[in-house]
Amino acid sequence: MNWRKPIIYSLLYLSGSNILGYLDEIKKIENYPEEKIRRYQERKLKKILLHACKNVPYYRKTLKKAEVVKNSRIDLENFENIPFLTKNIIRKQGKNIYSKDYRKRKPYENTSGGSTGEPVRFIQDKRYNEWNIANKLWIKLKAGQDIGDKELRFWGSERDLLEGKESLKIRLRNWLYNRKELNTFKMSKEDMVSYADEINSYGPAWIEAYVQSIYEFAKFIKKKNLKIHSPENGILTSAGTLYPDMRKLLEEVFRCKVYNRYGSREVGDMACGEDSLRLSFWNHFIEVINRKIYVTGLNNYSMPTIRYDMGDIGKLDADGFNLSKLEGREMSMLRTNSGKLIPPEFFIHFIGVVYNNNSIEKFQVIQNSSGNIKIKVKLMDRNQFEKDKDKIEEAIKLEMGRCNVYWDIMDDISATHNGKYEYVRREI
């Protein structure tokens, strides 16, 4: 019996949290017919636009100029006139982009993940956070993972890395939620053997993980032919793009379903699913324009983010409520001389799978000019690598056109500051 669930529910109720109410609302509306979903989403969109116009200096000017607000009424016909919100605009505007009443909304500070090297400060609040948590719970419930069931997070922990242990508050929370955490900031071979033992001993029903970290871990498990527990409800990957070769390996190694979640620290979790990703239309209004993803948050009234440029590339289904394709960050795609974008999936497939005959352990592709590609590699077999690299170069030049390929043999390739592995990066 799951005794934790009623205790967690009681504590949420006593704390005055609205999480369970929001979760009930999501359960109610997730299966609405399309037209009813659109009306629901439009009501929330109009409400936050009107709030932004009345209370946020930047949007007071912007929305009126776009003719979205007329006589205190919202005209969504002109929504596309609103300029995109970028990180540069947020930096320049500062508090002009905060709601004048944000201090009354139990605000807290967050920052963008900084994967472009330019983190930006955001203000979020209690309402936004509770909607975001309710959305996370809904994602788990859809996969059969209930509150209090055993779960494991394969995540990065700055505190564990710097201080050697998590705080008492976090340890108590993890005990109550029946959760174990493994730190992907520490991923040596010895760490990964230890992690495999811990997962086997703990036996989680659900694993939530950085996509790149769990992929590297799965490669290690397969290479070493280690035994690994299969989580019955599946694996949820996040904080990166789950490419087909990654999914295939995870399913093979862990013998379970693999879900992909798309989100960011700026706006929360936007979509989740196995093949296509169902949008969290109760939290976001998503647009895809010229393959680029823009999001309007529907629940953060302290700092509205309207048509925020995610810097990601994707494709919407015809109904507008599912991402049929998510290609990753624009800056993780290489650009040819003709302007064509090459997704990381190409390099992961040809360097990591097709032409990797157990010669390359890790790699990172960097484009620092239109005609130059540098590939950092950590090798397993130098002789085999010499046989493989010509085929890799040939495949890259066939796809990229004229370019020079340089190899940089490394002792190791470190994860980024936030614990993720970066396979491909464009520096131009």
C-alpha cells in the first residue's frame, strides 16, 4: 500500500497549496474536444494579455502598439503583431517587464539554463510554480507513476558536488516522496558502476533523467554488459533532445518505455510524450514560425513571457496541440555555406553509431566558422579510430558540402556547468 500519497495530499492541503486543484483541472480538460480546448486556452491567453497591458510597463506600450488591446478588450486577430520576446530585450528592460504587483504574488528568482552562455534572470511566482508541479504530476500519472511510488532522479546537483551532501530539507522531501537522486555531475566509470548497483538495489518504478546523461550511462551499461533494473513505468528524459538513436539504446538497455519532456527553466514543462509530444495547453500557448518555437506562458503573472523565443527548432501537428518533431536548440545545429541547418542527430548517428566500431567513447562537434568543423574525441581504440575517421569525414562533407574537419584527441570531454553533455555546438 502507498501510505505516502495520503500524507503528501494532506500536507499540500494544510499548506494552502492549489497544486491538487490544478491537477484536477488538468485531468478534466486534457480530453476536451479540440474546439473546447481552444476556447479554454484563448480565455487564459486573453486574461494574461490584459493583465500584462494593465500592469507591466513594457507590455503596456507593446500591446497597444500591436493593437492587441483596444478599449480594455483583447483582439487576438492582432496577436501576431506582438514582437518576439528575446533574452536581450529582457536584459535591457529589467524591471519594466515585471508586473507592478509582483511582490504580492510570492515571487522568487530563477534564471535561464544558460546553454547559450547567456543566462537571464526571470521572476516567477507561487501560482506559476504550483501549475508547473501539477503538470509534472500529470505527466507521471499518464505513465502509471503515482505520487509516492519509488522514483529515481538522474540529475545534476550543485550542492552535492560542492558540499558533499544535500540539505536536511531535501533529504526529508526525497524520503517522503520515495525518491532517490544520483548526481550526473559525477559520472566517472567508478561512479557509473556504483550508480548501476544503487539502481538495482533500489528498484525504482520510474526514472527521470537528463537525456544526455542517461544516454551516456546506457552506453556504459551496454559496453560493460552490466545488469540493470528495468523501471516498470518507464524513463522520462528531459533537459535536452531525445534523438531516435538515443531512444533506441535506452529502450534496449532498460527494457521499458521512454518518454520525452520538452521544457525550460524560463517557462516550465511545455510538452511530453512517447512519439509526438502533447502540449501542456493549460500552461502555455505555443507557436512554431519558420521552424522556430515561441511560447507564451499562461500562468506567470509576476513576469509575463509573451511570444518568448525559445531558441529551439520544431514542428507542430496540424491540430496545434502536439509537437510532432523537436530538433533541439538552434545553436546546436551546424550551418552550411548555403544556410542549411544540420541537426545534432546527424552527427550522433554517424559518429556515435554508424561509423563507430568501438573506437570512440565520447565526442563533441564544434563549428567555429562556416568551413571548419572541429571534433573532440575520447578514444577507446586508436588503431580502429584511424580506420573509422575517414568514413566519418566523408559523411560529414557529403552533408555539409565544402568544409575542413579537424580532430582533437582528448583524455576526457567534460559535461557543461549544469551537468549536461553537449554533443554539437555552433560558435558562429
